[in-house]
Amino acid sequence: MGGKLTKEEINRLPFPVIRLQILGGDKTISSFQKVFGAINKIYSSNDDDEVTIEEDNRQQIYRMLSEFAGVCRMDLGISDVGIAPDIMQKTMDSISMSGKKHRDYTKFSFDGVELSKNRYVYEIIKSYISENPGITTKDFKITFPRSIKELPGGRKNEFEIWKTYNEAIALHELKGSRRYSVSGKGKGGEYLTNKDLVIPLADDEICISNQ
């Protein structure tokens, strides 16, 4: 799943259910149907073709999959009992941590408020624009170039600090990306309908990267 559910993945799910009905016992089928039902419920809660799985829902699915694995072991005669709770929990913890990188949670102070790095950058840029009313995109680029080519840690890549609002929405519609700050709510259709984090210039609107 990779943290997201796509329409293609949902459309593929009925086929393993059918194969399981041929090969598995009733308890095994029932256990997997719970997983299938939970995934369908998460996907149907949003009208988008690609839905982000929130952390609580991920944990629920991991637990159901672990329980399903335990039922499969009994169905196959590998064990007479399900997976021990402590082993199941350790497995879930390992899965939850896989692929996660250490994040820098350093806080920065702006106007007496402690902010995360991305919010700190956003507030600085927003403050600069408010202090320079009537600034155009051309003038804004002089102070805040659109992109940098070297990222922290020595990684070489072109990274855009900001996009116009239309560019950010186009990227979202193409790839489902929410990399640029458009909506503070940021869930479901809010990204397309709420613009509370979009910053207006004299001739355009811009969105700051939240990465």
C-alpha cells in the first residue's frame, strides 16, 4: 500500500478473496474479509482516486493482517494456536517503522512562537510579502529564488521552494501530491477547495513547499 490506496489496488482486491474461497477454510476467509472491508471503508471515505491512509487506520490494517496470518498458520497446520500477542505487536512495530527516516523536529522561534522548520519558512515568506505590499512574482523571485539545487546532507537535486497556486493544483491532480501548502486542513477535497495557506502577490498566488 505504501501509505496510500489507489483505485487500481482496490480493483485488484476481489481476486485474492475469490482464490482464498477456493483454497482456505471458513475462518481464514472470514479473517481476510475483515481486512478487505476495512480497506474498502477507508477508500470509500474519500472521492479521490488515491487516498492517504492515516496512521491509526494503518495500525488497524496491520493488526488485522497479523491476525489473518495467525489464522492462516492454523489453517495450514503450522500451528494449533494463533500468533502470540507479543510477537504480533513486535511485528506491527517493525512494519510501522519500516521506511521511516529520522526526522528533524528542531523548533524555530518567530514572533515569539515556536514553529517547525517548514512552518517557520512559510511565516518568514508570508511576513516578507506583507511588509512589501504590491510585490510581483518577478520581484519576489529576486529575494526568494524558485529552486535550489543542493539539499541538506549533500543530496544533489533540484528542489522547488514554491510554486504558483495553479502549478501546485496541477501537480496534485496529476500525482496526488500535497507537497505545497494550499490548505491547512489538507484532507480529502479540502486541498482543491480551501486556499487558507495560499499567499497572494500582486499578479499571482503562490504556495510554499511544506517539505
